[in-house]
Amino acid sequence: QVQLQGSGPRLVKPSQTLSLTCTVSGASISSGDYYWSWIRQPPGKGLEWIGYIYYSGSTSYNPSLQSRFTISVDTSKNQFSLTLSSVTAADTAVYFCAGWYSSSRGYFDLWGRGTLVTVSS
Amino acid sequence: DIQMTQSPSSLSASVGDRVTITCRASQSITNYLNWYQQKPGKAPKLLIYAASTLQSGVPSRFSGSGSGTDFTLTISSLQPEDFATYYCQQSYRTPHTFGQGTKLEIK
């Protein structure tokens, strides 16, 4: 059974950089079946796709967001990561790591539990 | 970006009711449409992909239909565990976008 486990700080100060990591277990991140994704959800609000990375390092980001996000992959550790620079209170959200299965029209069928990140001084 | 609009935003229903949630895309997405269920404090769970294909393990009381711009999620007979928030999501083009959600509450 494939599992995703997110990790990272729960509290970040404004203007600092947020770094989150997602560890994939039960499958190889290099299998090629999935695009490894980050999705966020502000408290009480809907879901927003941030972007994803393929095991090769190819990325796609949501252009509606400022270009403060960077997604990277470490195949040797079976992990992928999200970095967000210059955070503000508007970045307070639950951050989910997810796997987007690219066949059958594409869908998110793997999800981590989510990490609530609060931006506050 | 492709905008996804769900209706209604909230819905009250009783156990055993038949419920339909609608999702409209701002342009044609053929059948690149997925439905998710989210319960408080949990990650979303995939219910239906490609507009009408039931994900493995999901009860058959859930069904999806539609193509182009208009889609529906139907729950044929509500069970207590179905009270949650439902989201549609398009995979036709990046950025992948979600509807604003439909909160299904107990009447």
C-alpha cells in the first residue's frame, strides 16, 4: 500500500521560507506512474493546486500563484519537497502532498494527511 | 485557467435521500473530471475519475455523469458516513483546478 507522509514546521514567521517534505513509501517515486504534487487548503476554504514534479525533475506550477514556490525531488530518498519563500499570513493553510496518476484522464488518488502551516510572528 | 463552479454550495439532506451535486467547467474538458470527498481534518478521497468511473472500493451508491462542461455527482441513497464536503476537479489542463466545494449536511 502506497503511503505519503508530509513533514515540516508547523509555525513559520512572516518573510521566512517554508520547507515541507513528502516521503513516499510502498512505491518508487521513480516508477513513472505519478506526478508528485502539492495542494493547499486555507482554513475553511477550498483546494488549490500548487504544482507537481515528475521523477525526472520536470515541473509544472500554478501560474496564478506568485513564483515563490519551488518543488524538488530526491529519488534516492524517495522524497519530494516544497519550498515557499517570503511567506505571509495568506500562506497559512493545510499543505497536502499528493500523487497525480497520469493515466485514465489523470486524477489524485494518493494523498498525505496534510500539514497545517501557520504563518505568524 | 479553467474555472470550476459547483452547485449548490451547501445542501441539507436525510439518510436515504437521493442527492445530486452539479459541477460546471468554464470551457469544455471532455471527461477530464474527478470527484473527491473530504471529511473534517482529513485529506480528500477520490470517488470518481474520468467523469463516470468509480474508484476501486467506493460504494456503488456513488455515480458520476456528464461531459463537455456539465457534470453531476449522484448519491443514490445517503448513508451517515456520506455527510462531508465534495469537490470536483478538472485534469484537462494545468493548472488543475477544483470547484469551491459542496458541503453535505444532515437535515
